[in-house]
Amino acid sequence: MRAIDPILMEFEQESATTRRLLERLPAEKLEWRPHPKARTLGALANHIAAVQRRIPVAIQTSPYDLASGGDSSVPASPAEIVAKFDANVAEANRLLSVMTDADLMSGWEGQVGGRTVFNAPKIAVLRNILLNHTYHHRGQLSTYLRELDVAIPSIYGPTADENPFA
């Protein structure tokens, strides 16, 4: 088994879970935010959609300017956010599936203003930023949706909204 294979398996499974949350975005609440310092619902969902492609693209270049390549334009509808997420997951799968073990173990450097802020093997970047970073924001998204009284789908087990054992 190649080192990328478990990452791809997890990415596929977790992407399906993330997609279920994105499908529940209420169109009329994309500008809502739980706090003045927080992202809007639409901006948070867009960030989740964008990072799926941004990280696999970024690890192709080292050093990579972390201040570049951000996608802050929020699609106008939940359907557009889901479509963007789907396209970015597909592109990530394409980019990641061809990575060799040697490539995954090679170093990657993220910089801001020419200063290194992140330096690790590419496989660690995928674990920490593509996967864990997405899970962090997915947790925020589920909290936003709960605050908006949107039914939360199963993430790692039954929810108060979808409990087959209730």
C-alpha cells in the first residue's frame, strides 16, 4: 500500500460527511455570523470548499506563499458552494492520487512575507492542513448550523436530529 492510500480513503469518507453539512446551508442565512469577529456562514462554507483544492495545489510548490491563492469570493447560493466543494474534492483526488511515497516524505515549506511559518514533510501538511484543518472548520460549521436550528446530520455517530436509536 502506498502512503497516500490511507489519506485518500479518509479524505473520501470525510468529504462525504462534510458535503452532507454543506448541503444543509440555508440560502437566506449565508451572511449570518455568530459573533462580529466570526466569519459569515457563507464565508466559512466557502473556506471549507476552497481548502480542498488549495492545499493539494500548494504542496506542489515549495516554498509556497501562504498569503497567495486564497479564495474569498463567496458563491451566491448553497448549491454553488456544494458544486465548488465537489469540483475541488475531485481535483484534490486527482492531484493526490499520483503522489509517490518519496514525494510525500519530501519537505514542504509555507511562508508569509518570505518568512517560514510552516515546514514539514508533505504527508504531514496533508494530515494537518487538508484533513485536520477541514475537520476543525467542519466543527465550526456544525455549530453555526445548530445555532440556526438546522438539523445536523450524523458526523461520527447519531445526532440529536438523526438518531436511529431514539
